[in-house]
Amino acid sequence: MQEQRPVVLGICGSERAGGNTDLALEHAAGLVALRGADFRTIHLRDHRVSPCSPCGDCNYRDDPCALPDAMPQIIAEMKRADGIIYATPVHGFGLAHLMQIFIERAGVGFLRFDRPLANKVGGIIVTGRRYSEGSVHNQLVDNLLLNRMILVGSGFPAVLRNTSRAPELSDTEGLEAVERMVQRMLDMILLLRRHADTTGEPVLPPHDRNERAGRVRTH
């Protein structure tokens, strides 16, 4: 039986079609394809992702969020992927609002119950002019680690700067960081697969994924 090709999923948090963040993910997709793997992209702007509602029961409920939007389908794509890259621009010195809404809904509404992204390989691309890219990158690092994902060290963060009005990939150092990140993500994905094929077990134990286990249902 032919081995299934690794899948890397890019989640784009930019409202601007064809902007710097889109170009960055297209560049990453080309690098993934050169390694014989598949790259899929979800543009959050093309999907209905509702902000968290005022229900206030996220810390007590034990089943996924019931707000009717595209979140269940997006989460299903994340579960199927071997690696996930969050790509977002900096807006207002912080995380672009589409990505902020998404990680809030994904975390409290879906991922916290059994941490299905545990042991998947994660990556981050941040685009901006020249300010606050580090803060946005750090926030996404915390989110990946919260979900027990594997974040490979790849030197400098994959941050792409562009001060011109036209979208372009002109940051040579940033592009080198993106390439290192993508290559090391794929290396780690293949390493994890080889280990599982050889031993029949994951590299890291699958237990202890749900810090909420044992809580009493209250609704």
C-alpha cells in the first residue's frame, strides 16, 4: 500500500486576498510541494467564524461549542493534517482580529476537551511593517504549546516585513527563516512517522491531553 503523503495545513488570518500573508503561505506551499508533501490552505476570511458569545459556560461545559458556523469543519481539517502553520499579519500592534477570534473559538470551544492537536508539528508566519511582530509571534507560540503541539526550533522566527504599499516578498532574511521552518517541520513529521511505523507507538504519550478530565457536568 502506498504511503500517504504528509499534509501541512496553512491557516491564514488575513482579511486581504493577495496580500503579504497570502504570498507567504503560497511560498510555504511551494516549499512543501518540493518535498513531495501536500499543502492545504484555509483562508479564515472565506469562512464564517463567530466570535465567542456571552454564554459564559466555556469553563464548565464538556462538549464542543454549539454556535453555528464553520468551526467544526475547520477543526476537522486541522485534525487530519500532520503539520499546521498559523499565518497572520500584525494589526494595531497585535494579532489580526480574524486570527484572534479563531484561536479563541478553537481553544475554548473545541480543542480543550481532548487536545486533538497534541504531537502535531506547528509553525508560525507573521507579516508586518516593522512593529510588534515579536509579540504576535509569541502569542501564537503560547497557543501551539497550550495545544501540546511540537514546535521545531528553526533559528530566527519566520517574520516577513514589507514597508511598501504593494504586497511583495522582499524580506530575504524572513524568507530564509520560512524555508528553515518548513524544512524542519517536514523533517519532524517524517521522523514521527518513522518512529510510529517502527514501534507502533507515538513518540510522545497520548495520555494527559485533557486537564478537564473528571469534572462533573453542570449543565
